[in-house]
Amino acid sequence: MRTYSIVIVTAEGAETRRYVRYDNDLQVIRDWLRVPGARSVRILCGDRPLASNYEQYELAA
């Protein structure tokens, strides 16, 4: 299991960070890429960004 950092920015500009543990990148991206009411969501594992809802991602099943 790895720890991921989820950075959520709301429409009002408030930023919150959550730390979650998952077995793989695909699970965390599927669970966190879209957060209702968020202007943006960034997912990081260490210093490596995994996803942003400003970009397009093709996720293999």
C-alpha cells in the first residue's frame, strides 16, 4: 500500500489536503479524480502527480 496526497480546491478557492492509502494508482484515480463541488483535484504519490481534472486520462480497465 502507498500513501497518496489528495489536494482539493473548491470553487471558492479554499484548498484542502487529504492523505489516503491505496494498493494501486488506478483505484485512487477512479475514487478521487472527480470530487463534487471541486474546481480542481490533484492526486500525488510522493512528489509525482498522478492526475488533474484539467487533463484527459485514459484509464485501462
